[in-house]
Amino acid sequence: MVSERPRPMAPSRRNKIPVAVLGATGMVGQRLALLLSDHPWFELVELTASTRSAGHRYADVVPWRLERPLPGAIGALTVRETSVADVRAPLVFSALDASVAREIERPLAAAGHLVVSNASAHRMDDDVPLVVPEVNPDHLGLLGAQQRGGDGGLVTNPNCSTIGLVLGLAPLHRAAGVRRVVLSTLQAASGAGYPGVSSIDLVDNVVPGIPGEEEKIEAEPRKIFGSLDDSGAGGVIEAGIEVSSHTHRVPVIDGHLMAISVETDEGLSVARATELMASFRGEPQERGLPSAPSSLIEVVSAPDRPQPRLDRDAGGGMSVTVGRLRPCPVLGLRFELLSHNTWRGAAGGTVLIAETLVARGCLP
Ligand SMILES: NC(=O)c1ccc[n+]([C@@H]2O[C@H](COP(=O)([O-])OP(=O)(O)OC[C@H]3O[C@@H](n4cnc5c(N)ncnc54)[C@H](OP(=O)(O)O)[C@@H]3O)[C@@H](O)[C@H]2O)c1
């Protein structure tokens, strides 16, 4: 259980924090634009993309594919180039391809911007926090090492499948120590960005083996569940959790489903695991942050749930849904977990990190 703490001071409507979105025309950038169009603490003032889009009105170049209309005020913004000179906002959300993120995120941080990134480029760097705010908010402490030269810094959001996975594992890990995990993912088309996988490849089909994805799902939980190295060396001492992952792209628009088997140091009954998951909360819930779902893990009992179409919007896309919790004859416990890949798994995840940073007083 987390102890009661005072709620953060919310910036008033008149002094919202100006924010920029990099890679604003992509699948994650669109979610960020939608989320930030009506955020109580942040005001979206700058959008960037490639030189193909720069100089045009956002509404004229974005291939808008979300279920809600593009807000007019956001559509009227002119897209800028993705360069240090073009970004002025103190808080920057990056939804860039990893290759572009690798070039610009550190220079932006060095120029004094606080960058919260969805890209994989710097996730495993020693001095960069890789954070799910309900699981390891203490890793934001790594920012101190980066910020010796100023107020800027770089924080990363994990891979979209990793986020759902670690949220499901965290309550089990805290109570009983997760040792080994085997999982198979069924990942939505929007996870591949826009336009993503060709319809000829994906319709009436399942494509196994998403390039680069299994390595991230296997490595990132070790850092997230690791502990800060306070010996003076800095960085994170990784947790000794072994993860084996299979990945598949499936013809679903949004929502990654995972079939997960877990071995823990101490045995856990299904009833105890259910109780641990259903009651799991973290710092965002404790602080009442704007994007924090009150029910973080929805545990469902129907034998054919969770399903992407029915469950991906739980908690406004910020909760994960767990079902089919049952004994595993090989590893001990197994379940299915669904999380929305562009809300909790990307845009919403980075906004929740930024809210946590504000609440902790990490923004100038
Ligand atoms: N989709 C997901 O579910 C998901 C989940 C978690 C993390 N992520 C990560 O989030 C990032 C964005 O993913 P996405 O799915 O939104 O990708 P996407 O749909 O392909 O969008 C990529 C964005 O990057 C911009 N871009 C491409 N080349 C550029 C360049 N040379 N300079 C500046 N901007 C450039 C594009 O702008 P133009 O339109 O002008 O080309 C577009 O705005 C990736 O790192 C991805 O791995 C994605």
C-alpha cells in the first residue's frame, strides 16, 4: 500500500506549461495532439515533423486516423522542422522514429528542454530513466545526473508491449518476486506507425516476429524492475528477471493482447494474484494526476476476455485489463493482458510521466 500524500499543485489555466510534440503527424503524435488539446496543465504550442510536413498547416498534412475529430486550434498550427532551433517549449514530447530521436533528443536536453520520449533510441542508456510512473517513479532520480549542466533532461517511456507487461507483473513482483516470464503478443496494426504494415500482408493474416520487438520486451523489464545504483557509479542495477517473448502483428487497429506465464520466487495462488492486481496503485493514483486511471488493472472474470475491441478503452485507454488468471502447469501462473498501445503504451504514458515530473517539482 502507498501512503497518503498531498495532491500536486496544478498549474492554473492561465499559466499552463507550453509543450511541443515532435513527430506530431504519426500515430503516436496524433494521440499526443488529441490528448494535449485539452490538458489541464499543458498547452500544446508547437508541432514538428519531417521536412515533408514542415511549413504546412497541421490539418493539411496529418493523415488523421483517430476516432475523434482533429481539434480546430491544433489543426491550425503550422508544423515546424524537427531541429533544436525550431523548438522553444520547455517540455517536449517526442514521437519520432528512433533513428531521428537518436540525433535530436540529447541536443534538445542539452539546450535546456525536458524531453519525454516514446522512441527506443536512449531507453537503455545508463543515465536515462525508463519509467512507468506506477512502477518505478524513483528512477526519475537519474535526471539529477543529466541535469548537472542545466534544467534539461531526457526521460523515456518503455516499448508499448513492455508497458502493459510490467504493469501486470509489478504487483506480483512486489509480493512474490518474479523470476521467469514467457509471453506471446498479438500486437495491433497502429503499433507499426502510419501507414504501417501493408494491408495485403495483414488482412486475413497474422505476421509472426516483429523486428526488434522481442529484444526490447526481454531487456526493458530488467531495467524497469532494477534498483538505482547508489554506490556512486550511477545508473540502474538490473533485476534478475528472465523474459522470453514471441511477437505477432494481427489485424486489429488498436490494443496489444499478451498471453503471459510467470514464475515467482514464492508461490502465488490465483486468488492472491487477483487481489494483488485489482488493488495495485502507484504514485499517479496517490497524487491524483490528471491522466492516472483510478482503477489501474481491471481484472475481468469472463472466460473470453480481455478483447481488444471491448477492453482497450478501459480507464480512457490508461488502464490495463487482465483476464483468464489461472494456474500454469509449467511456470505457476498465467493470464492474458490487454493494453492500449498508443494511449497507455505511448502518448498517455509519456503524458503521465510528464505529470509525475511536474508533481515532483522537476520542471523549471
Ligand atoms: N505506434 C505505437 O503504438 C508506438 C508505441 C510506443 C512507441 N512508439 C514509438 O513512437 C515513435 C513514433 O511512432 P509512430 O507509430 O507514431 O510512427 P509514425 O506513425 O511512423 O510517425 C513518425 C513521425 O516521425 C516523423 N518523421 C519521420 N522522419 C522524420 C525526420 N527525418 N525528421 C523529423 N521527423 C520525422 C514523421 O513525420 P512526417 O509525417 O513528416 O513523415 C511522423 O510525424 C517511434 O519511435 C515508435 O517506435 C510507437
